Amino acid sequence: MSFFCLLWIPLFYFLRRTIVGGGSSSGSVWALLLGSITAILQFLLGNLVSPGGFGFSRWFFGFIDIVSLPVIIPFLVCFLMLFLRGFSGEADPANFALLWLIPVGALRALEWSSGSDPILLVMVPLLWTAIAAGIPYFINLMTNSYNPFISAVSILSMIVLPVMAALTYWAFFSQYMLLGFLFFLITQIPLALTFIIRN
């Protein structure tokens, strides 16, 4: 399971580039560098939020420290660099986030390997890729559509996806397996759409 956490993100990155496209740019170097710095800082400083028990505090811990925020941060950095024209060429936000997550996943694999928890070592990397591929899909859907309903649904989906990913972590941790699998399948829908329906 540790090898899955270590290798899933880079394998998915190359799979996505093969199927969907999105060439490398100067953003690739920035993503790997900043992702490495973030991973090391998080490893040294520990969690930002106390895990708590099984209620809201556990979901919030999952959102901030485990599942959602680690993927949202590279998106924010990518869009900031695009705004400041920090890339020499075009940048693919999904590829940027995935490259950022490669060192994060490597250090997390080392950190979580002692517990051999399948939720952390298998489920969390799958949720990372769902968010990393899903949010850019909805951004492209919104920017390429002149339909206000599609734009509103896309914005709502971008908000719901990381929330649902953290709910998936919370449900599996709390042993609500049926809910966990339901939430997990919902989070994977945008990921599947990125391969089936191209914007």
C-alpha cells in the first residue's frame, strides 16, 4: 500500500498526459519545487488541525490536512502565477497540481507506512487525483460555455468536490462503509468525465 501512495500520482500524471494531453512547461519545475518545499514543511511541522474524534473535527482535519487543502493549494499557486505571468508558456492547472502532489505523496507514503492504513495509503491518493482532475474540468466547462446554468453548476461542483472528498475520508474513518463508497463514487464522476467528455 505504501508503494501505491508513492507511485499512484506520477503514474496517473503520465496516464492523463497520454490520454488528455497538456504538455510540460516552466510550471512543471515550479510545481515539483514548491510541492517538495510544502511536503517537507508539512512533514516537519505536523498537522495544522487537531484530528479530534469522529464528528465535524475529523471531517475538518481531513479537509485541511489530509485530502482537500493539499490539492487546493497548488491550484491557488498556479492561478496566481498565471495572473502574474510567472510561466513562460501555457500551464495546465491539473498537471501542475499533480506534479505538486508527487513529492507530497512520496513523503506521505513514508509517514503513513508505519500504520498501513488503506484509507490513507490508497483512498487518499485516489481522492487527490479526483480533485486535481475534476476542478480543472469544471473550470474549462464554465469558461467554454455561454450557458449560465452550466456555469452555475460548474461553480457549485468545484465547491462540492473537495467537500465530498473530505466526507469520503470521514465516512471511511468512521466505519460508515456504505456512505464512504457512495461518496467515493460521486467524487470519481468528474475524473471519469475528463477522459470521456473533452471540453
